[in-house]
Amino acid sequence: MNEELRSEFGNTNSKKNSENKTGKLSRNKTGMKSRKILRKLSERKALVITLIIVLGVFGFIAARWMVMRASAKGSLELRTAFARRGNLSVTVSGSGSAISSSKKDIAAKAGGLLLKTYYKEGDQVNQGDILFELDGSDYQKNLKQAEINLGQARLTYEKTTNEISNLNMVAPFNGQVTGILINEGDTVSANTSILTLIDTSRLKMTLPFGSNTIGKINEGDSATVYLQDFMEYVDGVITYIDEKPYPLSDGSMAYNVEITIKNPGGLNEGVKASAEVGNDKNKVLSLETGAFEYLSKKILKAGTSGTVRKILVRENQFVEAGTLLAVFENDELILNNEANTLKYNDLET
């Protein structure tokens, strides 16, 4: 009996526990559904409020636009007229001062005594007209003196520039260097002999021809030159005929004729020779013999004073025209040239 009561009581408790659990679960589900419903209602409420605000703004803008449009229509007034051909004229009246578009105050660019005026107050003038004349005698004197000073400065500048260029000695023609008279370190003055340059490729000689035959020859004619010491002859050309005759020892008159030859090799100054000119029918022989000279032979001298810095050639050396032969130095001359250059440029500007 007791066991049956306990069993029934136990079953009753089990049922109560089961019912309690089922109630809790149902309450939990109901709470979750309520919260979801509240959340959805809140979202919908916010959306509705936003829509109401947007519609209110658009409604305000639309109402304002309609009011402004109605006002504009009320103030707009249309006017009409018939078109016709005619002249349109506009008249402006007023008062004021007339001012020239070109006005310039004329002032003398230099002072001086007023000698003459060419126009008076109120006269009409053209561009380029002379208005007045000032005494410019003082300015003319100053200008002339300035031109003299400029000319002197130019001459000094050109002189020193030329002297500077003379510090370098160059060969004026092709030739052989002989007779070097200086050494490096020597001090030389202007016009001091430095060396001799000889063009050994050509020689010349002067021979007398009789006055009765001089009319048969001309400059440029060929000549045959006889070398007695070598028992040979070479061809030559007449390069000069003297216009004035001179007497020979026997009293006859003669003309000097210059004949030039190309050096075949081995001929030097002093070699004796005679010559025959003219063609086979009218050959003319020189009255006497003559001696050869080098056609180009020159003693080169220092163009300015200075110290021999460098000698660039040796004795008997053959050089071409333009070859640098020697170099001189003169510091004082260079400084003077710089000062003269500055002075000349200053006066010229």
C-alpha cells in the first residue's frame, strides 16, 4: 500500500516537474517573439518618421517654388509694337573739359644760351620740326676733344696689341733658318737681329744688256742661264727690266735685267753666270756675267723688347711659312696692354 502511494506520489512529482519545464520553455519562446515584434515596430517607426521629414522638406520646397512662380507671373508684363524701318539716334548731353590725347612737355636735353626760337605760343607744329636752337659751341669743343682722346687711345691700344703679337716670332715664308744670334734667357730690345731666313728654292741675278737690244726683250720672256763653273745651263724667266740705262766701263749704255731661276739643287749665292734671251732668230746675250742671290732672304728682328723665353728652331732647319720660331716675354707690356684696352673701351662707350 505504502509502495503504491509512493509510486503515485512520485509520478505526481514527475508530472509537476515536467509541467514546470514546459511552462518555462513556452514563456521563453513568448518573450523572444515579443522582443522581435518590438524591434520590428521600432524600425518601422523610425522609417515612418524619416519619410515624414523628407516629404515635409520636399513639400516646403515645392510650395516655395510655386509661390515664387506665381509672383513672377504676376510681375511679368508683355509689350508689343509694330516693327518699322528708321534711324536710331542717341543723344548724350553734358559738360566737361577737353583734353588732348597726346601731350608732352618739351625740355632741353642740354643747357646753353638760347640763340633762336622758331615758333610762338599757339602755333601749330609737325613732328620733327625744330622748335628752338641753343648755343652748342662748348659741346662741340668737348666732342672734338673726346674724339681726339679716343683716337689717341685707339693708336696706343693698337700699338701695344701689335707689340704683344710680336712676342711670338713666326716664319714669313718657307725657308732655311741660319745665323741664330740669341740664346734662351737673353734680354733683347726692339729691332735686335734674331736670325736669318732664306728661301733656297729660288735664286735671281741681275745682268746688263745693251741699249740697242733692250727693245727686243720683255718681262716674262724665257732665258737660258749659263753656269760657267759647272759647264751647265738652266732655264730662267725675265722678272724685271730697269727703265733707266747706266754707262759701262767701255762707255756703252746698258740696262739691268733681272732673271729668276728655280734652284736645281746645289746652287748658292755668289755663283757666277751669264744669260741669253730671245728666240733663235733674235737671241741677245748679256754684256757681262753676274752673281746669284737668293730671291727671298730676310733677317728677322725682334718686334718688341723682352726676354727670350724659348727658341723653337735649330741652325739650317727648314721651316714652312707660319712656323713659330721663338717666343719672348714682357710682363710690363702685357699689363700696359690691359690698361690701354680698358681705357679705349671706356672712351669708345
